[in-house]
Amino acid sequence: MIRHVLFIQYKEQASEADIATSLANFEAIKSKIAGIESVEWGLNNSPEGRNKDYTHCVFMTFADEASRDAYIPHPEHEELKAQLGPILEDIIVFDYAI
């Protein structure tokens, strides 16, 4: 299995509706691309103040590396990125095998 972790920093001018749409798109992609085992997201609530302005995390689990590798160029992923792009300030992507 592969964990695919995204730390997201939205632009200040991103509306709550646009952010909600992007997170819903992440949730919906599981039913559109084979090999995605789970998708969850959360809003940072750490009291430590060390999130460096990254406010959201998306946590995806893929069945294997091949599934993750097929996801990256997939048209549904490209559509998700197109919606996210205009409201995205920065993103960190971190993958690891379990």
C-alpha cells in the first residue's frame, strides 16, 4: 500500500465554497479511479502553531505503487488539479509505502 499525503495552503482570497469544492473533489475521486482504497481530509487544529500556513491535509491510500502511478496522469486527477490550481498557494506531497 502507498500513503499519499498532501499538505495544502490555500490562497487568502480562496472562498470557502471553492475550498469545499476542492475537498469534495478529493473525496469523490475514490469512486472514479481504481486502486484508491481511501481518501480523507482534515483541517489543522494543532495548538503548536507549526503548520507553516498549511491549513488542510488530504490523506489517500492506494492499493499499490502501480495504482498511485496510474492516478498521477489520470484525466480525473488532471480535472481535480485544474479546479484546485487557481485557489492553491502551495502544496507539499509526501508518499510512503506501508
